[in-house]
Amino acid sequence: MNKTIRIAQNGGPEVLKLVDFPLGKPGIGEVRLHQKACGLNYIDVYFRTGLYKQLLPAGLGLEGAGIVEEVGPEVTNVNVGDRVAYAGGPTGAYAERRIMPASVLVRLPDAISFETAAAVMLQGLTVQYLFRRTYKIKPGETILFHAAAGGVGLLACQWAKAYGVKMIGTVSSDAKAELAKANGCTYTVNINEESFVERVEEITKGKGVPVVYDSIGKDTFFDSLNCLSPLGLMVSFGSSSGPVPDFNLTELSSRGSLFITRPSLMHYTAVRSDLDQMATELFAMIERKKLRVQINQRYALADVAQAHKDLEARKTTGSSILIP
Ligand SMILES: NC(=O)c1ccc[n+]([C@@H]2O[C@H](COP(=O)([O-])OP(=O)(O)OC[C@H]3O[C@@H](n4cnc5c(N)ncnc54)[C@H](OP(=O)(O)O)[C@@H]3O)[C@@H](O)[C@H]2O)c1
């Protein structure tokens, strides 16, 4: 049996069905992968609910790690037996085995386990491009980062600390605040108890921050803009509370000629040499122990509906993986 999660329609976690999905032979440029672990990411919720569209029925999941079992014609970058991982499309990562384009696979160093790779590829490459390309964080700066105790968030706490950056991280509980601090976040704001706009003003002595990384979307968008110093950059990279509402561009000029970007990992990894460089840097951060990947939830693939429920209910911290 090739255990695979498929959805026939968009909806709640109940649409996630465990099926035996037959696999053909890998075609030109493809491999068959035996996956040892799959990543769970908030983007999977967007695909499940239909906020992000795909033709149905379809698989779900964008991240996995495992062993190349069979190689199709014209594949030159990996061989049978290689340990590999990926972050990105096509969806269908929630599976024991799958056919995958070889062009997106990255070979794993011996020191990186399958579980670590499945937990960190998507979230870690995201922090890499957010901090090193979208806006290059600089030692001594103070930045605002939302959902600091989440999967992307805990990696961001550690990465910011490694670069000498003071991170103000928002969280929804005191326990999450402790966790973010233990991971290198300098200041935490419990959004259920205090205003993050006021805390940023207080911490930066009224100056504001040069960059806000906002993955919450609807609930935080305008307040995040209020935290920026003139000419600051708003990085709106997710919508866990719902999509950002339409807004007038004067919202940017009236707050000090702000910049805004809505980045996506797949565009930053589209050029193969960029993906290689990003993955090399990410793995080096782990091998040098600057990043400790925290897999705080492990689920059997069959329990994926519970995993989605926990993620949406804000019950998870750090990274989560599914074991096929
Ligand atoms: N653009 C990209 O390239 C890219 C790549 C990767 C991830 N992302 C985005 O980054 C964000 C984090 O992803 P992740 O997989 O690491 O998830 P996560 O941060 O582990 O989980 C989402 C967190 O968002 C916070 N949150 C605030 N309001 C929420 C709401 N109404 N419903 C649910 N959660 C809410 C919760 O933290 P608190 O309870 O502490 O508030 C929750 O734990 C997501 O928005 C994702 O789409 C974007």
C-alpha cells in the first residue's frame, strides 16, 4: 500500500482522506521517492480550505525527505539511494511514496536527518530568504516578527540572534513567550494582553522598526504598518488570520513613504543556483549549531486531520512533521 493523503473537495480537516494511491514509473526528469518524513506547514491549510487554488482531487503538502528509489530518464542530479529533501510544489508531499521532479531535490548532508530536513526545508529556507534577501537584517537592528513561537518563528528567533539582531516577537500566550525568548527573541509581546504597536514604540523610543515580518495578515496588517519607521519595509508573507484586506496606497505614503512586498518561497528558489546556495547556508547554520530545529509535534500520516486541527487552533509550537 502507498499511503497517501488526498482531498476531493476543499473544506475542514475532515476532507483529508488516507488512501492507497498507485504510482506509475517516474517519467522524464522525475524520480520515485520513498519518504521517511513529511513537513506540516500553514500553507497546507490554505490549499485545504481553497484559499490557494489547485485542481481537485489532489494531494496536499509541499515538503518531504526520503530516499530516491527509482530514477526516470534524463535525471542527472540524483541517483538511486540518495538521501534528499525538497520544499515546494507540486502538492502531494503527504505520502509514503511519490513521483517528484528531480530538479527541486536537494541532497542531504549526513548530519541532517530525514525528520530534521522535513521539518526545516520550507520554514528554514523561508527565514533564509526573508532575512538575507527580502530585507538584509543587520547587527544591532531591532525588527518586528509575528508568530515568533511558530515553525517559521522559532527559526527566525535563532537566526536573528545569530546575526546580532534584536527581535520583537509576537505570541498569543506566556508559555509561547518563554519559548520564543529561550530561542533568542529579545522582546516578546503577548498580543492577548498588550498592544504590539505600543510595545514597539516603547522599545524603539518612538522610532519604529525598519522592517516588519507579518505572516498573520488580516488581524495585524494595519497595526504592523504603524510599527514601521519612515521608508520602512512591510514584508507580508502569510495570512494565518485571513487575507490582508484591500487598501489604498496612500496608507503607505501617510505613514512615511513605506515599502511593501508580498514574497513567496517558490520565487526565491526558482533559480537552481539560488536554491543550492540557500540550502547550503541553511544546512551550515544547523551543522554549526546556530539553528536547533525543534520538532515539537510528530503525527502519524493517518492522523493528519488532527495535525491540521492543532495547527489552526494555535496549539502547536515550532515545527511539526508527519511520519508515513
Ligand atoms: N510566503 C512564504 O514564502 C511563506 C513560507 C512559509 C510560511 N509562510 C507563512 O508563515 C506563517 C507561519 O507558517 P508556519 O507553517 O510556521 O505556521 P506557525 O507559525 O507554526 O503557525 C501559525 C501561527 O500563527 C499565529 N496566528 C495568529 N493568528 C492566527 C489565527 N487567526 N489562526 C491561526 N494562527 C494564528 C499562531 O501563533 P500565536 O498563537 O503565537 O499567535 C500560530 O501558531 C504562515 O502564515 C505561513 O503561510 C509563508
